Amino acid sequence: QGAAAAASGTAQLGATATRLADEVGQFSRTGCVAAPGVAGPPPQACGAVLKKIQADLTTMRTQLTAAAATRPTS
């Protein structure tokens, strides 16, 4: 049972990490990271992606906490 839960947690964490990487890439590709004085996209475009990044970071923190709690201590 512990191994199955760990495998499931690892898979969920991997899926979250993949989503997060995609979102950070989208943030960069959209032009949300620009040099000072360089016009970027409208704030709505960057804000929506930042919101997704924040949500997935919160999810990842929860998943890591759960994984640490189920990890065997031998």
C-alpha cells in the first residue's frame, strides 16, 4: 500500500512539475520577462499565466508535504 501511494504521489508531482514548466515557458515566450523600458504584452496576458504558476506551486508544495509524510523512515 505504501509503495502504491508513493508511486501515485510521484506521478502527481511529475504532472504538476510538467505543467509548471510549461507555464513558466509560456510566461517567457509571451514576453512577460522583458528588459526595463521594453514594452511587453498586456498585463492580463502575464497575470493569467502568473496565476496558474502560483496555483501549481501551491499544489506542488502540498504534494511534497504529502510525499514527505508517507516516506518510510528507515
